[in-house]
Amino acid sequence: MRVRRAPAAGWPGFVRVRRAPAPGWPGDPDTVEEARRNPESIAGHGIDDVVEHYAALIADLPVRPVVFGHSFGGMIAEKLLGQDRAAATVAIMQIRARLSMSADGYVTTPSGWPALTADPAFVPGQSHGIREFLADCEAALMGRTTFQPALTNSRWPWPDLDVFVLGSHRPESTPDHVTTDDDPVRLLEKVRAANRGGDVHLVGGPRTIATIHALGALDRLELVVLPLLFGGGTQLTPALSPETGLTFLSQRALPGGAVEIVYSCAGRRGDLPGKPAEQV
């Protein structure tokens, strides 16, 4: 759980919770039956519509509230904070994938190494924004292919994180504190049961990311685009469905010429037009 506050002189003593309303999204019917009869009522609302819906509700309150949000709702909460509509936000556990890719769209080099390893500016565990990223994480979730090399590595890659591994069997010499399971649904239940409020770093390639996304559990996709062209390698798609919905959250330039782009992964993208958008 991450708590963020708007700039202020501090908290004057303890916070007393008077009430905690949980209003629905715009067009959200009062009952499940009504939603089934009229599913169009919640269709067609974009991110800005949702934010403005909650902003209008907040405007009727006597003071700025603390806004809680889980997953995609956490992004809405952060947008309200950025507009100075909330006194603070509490964003509950998110599963976040972070990948590097070349400027021509490859997440591995032609020889199969992660794209980041080809950048002369790469320093393991330190460069390209990874330290700031990990500051919000308490766990790492990965497939066995990503995990197994760590068993013979001179440096344990995840010293401060709980580690969860998806694989058909538990590799020999796996440390006792590492949790493994061959069922992704069961493993996610273990991740959530152990969670203390921090985020989860989804480590691995496109197939692992696609597995978690297919379960509706991938909250963020963070791409580090490198100033390099590979001309070959592995791409994010089609392992991760091209129909994955992406909503832009933020971007920033990193030292060495790379650019970090962060997306929310809620929903599904619409059909691609058969001709340029301005001609539709």
C-alpha cells in the first residue's frame, strides 16, 4: 500500500475517519440485474470522464478526502491527487512489468539477451530507473526460466524482495524463502496473501507477462526504450496480445538517452481502423 500526500504543512495530529463512501463509476447501475439489462449505461466512458466524475463528487465534500484505489483505481486516485482534488491517495498493491526495448521494438538482442544489457549505460541494479522502481516493490514474480540462472549467480538479484516463481517443478537448491507453484491462479493467491501493501515486480519475458495479463492481474506495463536499433530479436507481441489495452500514465527521460514510458493495462484496445484515423 503506497500513501501519497498533497503538499501541506503536515498532518495536524491523528486523522479521524468520519465516513468512507465508495461511489461507483459513471453510469454504474445500482444493482447487478440492472447492469445486465442495460450494459450500455457504463460503456463509452474514458479515463478523463471517470476522473471528472469523482472530481464532481469530491467538490460537494467539506474537505479534500483521502482517496483509496486498487489497481486501475489507483491510477484514478493519483490523477485526482495531481489535480489537487485529494489530500492524499492510497494505492493498493499493483503488479508491474518493466521491460527494456530497442527503438525498433525488440525486447531482446538478436542473441536472446535482455535489451538493456546491450546499452553501454547499463549498470545492474542501478541504472535506467530500476532503483526508483524497486523502491515501491516488496515482491518479485517470475517464471522458472528467469529464476533458474539466479541459483548459480554470485549475487542474489532480489535481496530485499519476496520471490514467487511460476514453474512446473521447484528447481534444486531453491532457497526455502522462495515460493513456487505450477498454477498461475494459485501462485497469484499466494502473492496476494503475503502482500503487506507494496507493489509486485513482474520479472520476465513476453510469455510470463502474457500469462499474468490473461488472468486480469497485470496493472502496469513500464517500457524503457533504448537509443539502439537491433534489427532482430524477440518482440513483446504476439506473446502479449496486440489487443491489450494501454492507457498512458507518464514518461521521463533517463540518463544515457533512454526514455521510460508507463502505461496502465486495463481493458482492451478497440479495433484498428482500416485507413488513417483522420480519414475515418
